[in-house]
Amino acid sequence: MSRVGVMVLGPAGAGKSTFCNSIISHMQTIGRRAHIVNLDPAAEPKKYEYTIDIRDLISLDDVMEEMDLGPNGALVYCFEYLLQNLDWLDEEIGDYNDEYLIFDCPGQIELYTHIPVLPNIVRHLQQQLNFNLCATYLLEAPFVIDTSKFFSGALSAMSAMILLELPHINILSKMDLVKNDYNKKKLKRFLNPDAMLLADSANQETNPRFQKLNTAIAQLVDDFGMVQFLPLEAENPDSVSTIISYIDDVTQWAESQEPKEPNDQIDIEDM
């Protein structure tokens, strides 16, 4: 069985840790083994303890105190220290050769845009540890259903896709908070977005001076054609199972599994 890892990415507050715990719960239900690898030196475990924890190597609080750095500077220092001590990560992962590892990553986007920290870790996992990796990028639905904010989130997701160079699954988390306030037709506009139609909507809602910018951003999103989202309700086993099935497809979890073509459209029935 292949060595599989899932990178869980997204801005702070998007529900990454909750999603990780939901995967563990579902895996236990269906008899599969999975472990959380915490790569956030400021995080605390929630429902499930971390199997591998960067805080055993270095913690944000210690760096802030000893180096007199702020939170962001200390976070960058922690990851630079990790990159200098990847043998620690190799040793920790070494005991989990055939098990499903979920890498819970920090929410600071600069770790894979301004400085190549996460891209370097991804390459190490692939080239040195033979991991078959997939990236999941979470954006919270209550934020994204505002059209102008949708484009902001879409650009951050595209940035992660391009810089990490991994099979990528975008996820709208916290769908349970919005599904009763919006009809399915409106929600589908954001799950399977037509960027130019959303740009028209944004132009009606924003100052006319931003219309050219809205159109240019929408054209960029449309040209790449990579932004599509799966809905997530962390407490809904069917929702979690659907996302895991997509992860299994792109990572080819089962050795006998044949490659599958992704669906052109994502439905939100049974939400």
C-alpha cells in the first residue's frame, strides 16, 4: 500500500483542525488507520492528540520569548528551523510507513508565497520519503459567499495550487452555517463557479471604479479553470466521506485502484 499524505491548508479560522479530526473520526468508523501530523507550532490538539507534533521540536511560544519576535516572525523562524532539521521529521514519520498521514498546516499564507517553506517540505516528503501527496485548501463558506470575497479566496487557493504543484482539492467548510440561508442554486454558483458571471454580480455590488479590476481577476480565475469547491459539513459523515473519496482518487490510496477522471460538476444534493 502506498505512503499517502494529505496537506490541509487554508487561512486561519477556516476549520482545518476540525476537518483533520473529522477525517480521523471517519477513518476509525470504517476501520482505516490515520494520524495527524501537526505542523503548526502554535496549535493545541482538539478531539484527537497529534501523533507527530512540531512542538516536540520547537514551539512558537519559546521562540517568541527567547528571540523576542512577534508571532509571524517566530512562525517563520520555527519553519526555517524545521527545514534545517528535517531528519527529525524523517525519524518521526519512519514508524508510519503504510498509514494515512494528515498534515495540519498553519494558516499563514506567507509560508508558501513569500518564502518557500511548505513547497520545500512537500518536495522533501515526495522525493526523500516517497509520499504520494494531495493538498486540500479550505475556505469557510460564510466568508466566500460574498462575491468579492470569493475572488479573494479563489486567488489564495490558486496561489497554493501553483506554488505547491500538488493534486489539489478546494473545500468550502462550515456549509452547515449557510445552507439554510441560501438556496442550492446560489450555493452551486460558488461550488462550480462561472467566474465571469460572478464578476458581473460583483460589479453590481461594488464601486464602479473597481469594475475593470473585478473583470480582470475573474478573467484570470476563468483562464486557469482550476477553481472548484467541494462542500464540507464537518459533523456530517456523508460529507466527510465524499471528500475522502476524492482524496483517495487523486492519491490512488488503494494499489488496485484505477485512475479516475474528475467530475466536471459537483452536486450538493443531500446537504
